[in-house]
Amino acid sequence: MLQILNDRNALIRHIIRVLHERAEADKLFSDNEVNRQTSAGVLLLLGAGVNPTNQSGEPCLILNKRSSKVRHPGDLCFPGGSISPRLDSLLAKLFSLPMTSLGRWQYWSQWKHAQPQSARWLALLWATGLRESLEEMRLNPFGTKFLGPMPPHNLVMFERRIYPIVTWIQRQKRFIPNWEVEKILYIPLRNLLDPANYRRYRLRMKIPAGTQPSNLTRDYPCFRFQDNSGSEILWGATFQITTLFMEYVFGFKPPNLESLPVVEGSLDPAYLTGQKGRT
């Protein structure tokens, strides 16, 4: 399966087919499932990394690192966010026209005829992900290729359901982060397929004084990425969605949590509000 990483077109075709088969088997939407107030559309962005000679490199997962001015500072995340009902409903019509990426998706016509309500939800979430990605990192919405939807993921700490849509970046090589994003990372898919890169993230959660217990410690599975700029930890919802994608596409599962070496970190109360709440 690693060989497919060397053939970009074969990889894209494989991802499209696998995600469609999964969507057929698991009903991703129901008529009343997508709550516009608590749902978020995000893009699981894939594209070619850029090597030192400025030539297209191997397939990568492209993530944002959240800045200290937003909740969950320091976390790696997919670009995207909450639905703007009026604006995204209009954009959904634009971004599903025949000449657009969603309109050219080989299964789009089938979705519209067989499950029209689900197709409308999909177009809305796609528009949300594109709009938010344009705002956060200046992603060109017309320079993307729609590969398919992933199952929704419910957040634990908030009443929020995330709908990931897998997207391939066609030509764009440079992004411009806004105030919400500290930096943009390219993680080669090959690295995500290496069991040696997975860790047990031992997080100490600092509780305000006077609260009992004063500290809580929990272990979470994570992926550690190291490049010339340092080390980053991928954990939480983004980790879970990413590893599910890797399982779907490559049949890969990370090692059991108990077998992983430990890396330590901490969260303070500011983690929920911003201002550098993770160390």
C-alpha cells in the first residue's frame, strides 16, 4: 500500500472510491441530523509537500496550528468552523455548480438524485469548510479537488459535531495564515503510517486553586511530528479523525495506547479560552 504514495493520481482515485464506499455503507446524514447552530464543516486537507528545491514532494496532510488568541491554543487542527447559515447557503449553490470541484465529483449526480437532502447538507458543509479555510489560511476555494466526506465526530468538551470533508489541493503552494493560525504544517502521509511516530500523551490538567482534586492526569493517544522547526503533537479530535482516515484508506491503525512511550504535557484553564493554555 505504501507504493501508492508514489502515484498521486492512483492515490486520489483510491481515496475517492474508498470514501464513497464508506459513505454508502454508513448513512452520514439524516433529514434532521445537521444542526446549523452546533455543527462545523472542516477540510481534511491533502496535498504535495514542498521540499527544499521548491518542487512538489510527497503527499501530505496539511494542518493549522492554533494561535494563542483562540481556544485550544497550540493544538493542530483542520481548517474550518461553524456554519454561517445565510452566507454558506448561498455559497453552497456556487460551490456545487457543474464547473466546480463538488460539481465535478463523480458521485455528485448520484447523491443529488438518490439522497437530495443529504446532498444539500453536504454542499452546505463543503461551503462552510471552504469559506473558513479562505479566512484562516487563504486557501483558494477554486483550486481544490473534492474527494469525499468522512463520518461526523462529536466533541467531548463542547456541544459540537464536526463534519470532515477530504480535499486535495491542486496547485496552491503558499498559504497566508490569519490571526487564528500560528503556522501551517505539512505532515507526510508516510510519517503517519510509521508506528514509531505514535506516543502516549500524558496530560496534566491544571484546575483552579480551591478545586478538588487540584490536578487531573489522563493519557491520550497522539502522533508526534518532528521537522526542522521542532516537535508538534497531534491529539484529540483531529488525531481521531486523521487516524480513522488512515484506517479507511490504508488499513492502518496506530499501536495500542499501553504499548506507546510517554510524552508529557499540561493544560491550564486558559486552554478553553485562549492565551497560551497548553504547554
